[in-house]
Amino acid sequence: MDKRHTREGVGREALRLRQQSEQAASRLPALLLNAERVASTVAQGVHGRRRVGQGETFWQFRQYEQGDSLQQLDWRQSAKSDRLYIREQEWEAAQSAWLWVDASASMDWRSLDTLPFKSERAKLLMMALAVLSIRAGERVALLGSNQSPRSGRGALMNLASQLSVVADRGLPPLRHLPRNAQLVFCSDFLMPYDDLEQRLRHFLASGLRGHLVQILDPAELALPYQGRTRFEGLEGEESWLLSRVEAVRPRYIERLKRLRESLVDFCAAAGWGYSLHVTERAPETTLLALHQALSANRRMFF
């Protein structure tokens, strides 16, 4: 194969991908705009630490994606096929945040029209965290997207697009990740705890650090309803008609308390973090605490 023609072909493909990326960037998703607003408020009290240099240990090749710098292209690997490839080092992959947002049906609920859906708040928090992380020189990826952690404006655009079409999934997907990568799982965690714990222990056994962000509607904390009430299942469960909701309120609150205690106990034993966010509250407080917790984890690795 003529190397000159190969480089010209690769160059044209890179130019086409860059033009597509710039066109996509001109249409900022509303999620990204809102996330940047929230992140800017939090960033006033946060001073990020940019890291310089590259890792010395090769991790993997991955295909070029919109938003990647052309300087990252590995020409030798790209010349072997009609695709463009980026060479990633272990340092780059390890110092990264992998985000997961629960997209199960229970997240698409709110008790009042004046409140955000739990899924909306979860996506906003994760998107704002990505903005802060990338501003600090970190790399981010959405767990389950089959894409590697990236930085830069293109990474934020891709993440916003991925979050808008995230598939229905009730548990974090299993994936091999570099040791010491950081995980952030955002969910209501209203699921069988044994299934969740088994999945979390898989990541813990790989040496990964994580943080659980539990998103709840205020009505899920207090069960404020009175009298005869019908509850509709959101994930295939049968509806449940209660003649007096207040009669089951103590048992419900106790069961929710035990779930939260189980999450807190697991995180404490694993060295992970736990945050509770109620959708009636401003997202900035939770975001600041989350960002500070992840920053503390990073400092432990150096």
C-alpha cells in the first residue's frame, strides 16, 4: 500500500469527522447548557488540578471519535485498515471517571409537576460532574456506552447525546475497567438489594473506587398520602389499592431506611462514597460534595 495515499485518505477521513463534530457542537443540547450552568456555580469554590504527561504503559487502541485531537491518532495502526485509531495509555485510562445513570422506569417519576423527574435530575448531576471533571483535566465516559474516557468539548457533546438515549437498564453493566478507575452510579436504587450488591462487589473486586448517588422524590421519603390510594407499578408490577395509606407508612419508612443503611454500610466497608439527593433540593449542594469526594479519592492514588 502506498503510504502517501494512505496518509491522504486518513487525513480526508479525519477532516470529515472534525467537520461533523463542529456541526454537532453548534447544536448544544439543553442538558449540556443546564449542566454547565450548575457546574459554573459549583466551580466558584473548586480549584481543579490538571495533570500533565502521558502514561508509559500501553492499554489499548480505540477508534477515532468525534472530538478527539488529531494529534492523538496512531498513524501506523490506522494505516492497517480503513479506520482511524487512537493509542491510549494506562495512565490516561486509570485517571478517569465512569458514570452510570439508571434508566429504569422507576426513575421516570415525580410526585408533583413542579418537581423534576428523578431521571432528569440524575442526568443533570452526572452531566455537571462531567463538566467539572473535564475542566480539571480529567477524562469521563458513560458506563455501558462502549466508548473510552475522553476529555474536551467533544466528550461533553457525546455524553449529552448518549444520556438522552440511554437504554432501559436497572443495574450497572459489567465491563472490564483499568484498576483505580473511578465509578459514579446514580439511581434511586429501588431494586432487589442482593442483585445490586452482587454487581457492586464485582467492581470492588477489581480494585475500583466508586460513589453511589441515590436520587429520591420527597414523596418516596415520607409517603405523605392519606386515605384510599391506588399505586400503579412502573416496572410491570400489579397496581396496589390501599384503603388507608397511613396504616402502612411506618413499615414503608422502615423498609426504605434499611435500604439506605445497607447502601451506606456497603460504601463504608468498601471505602466508597454515598450521597442522598432529594429532587426538591438544589443540585449544586450534592454536586459539590460529590466532586470533592472524587477529588479526595484521586489524591489517594498519588
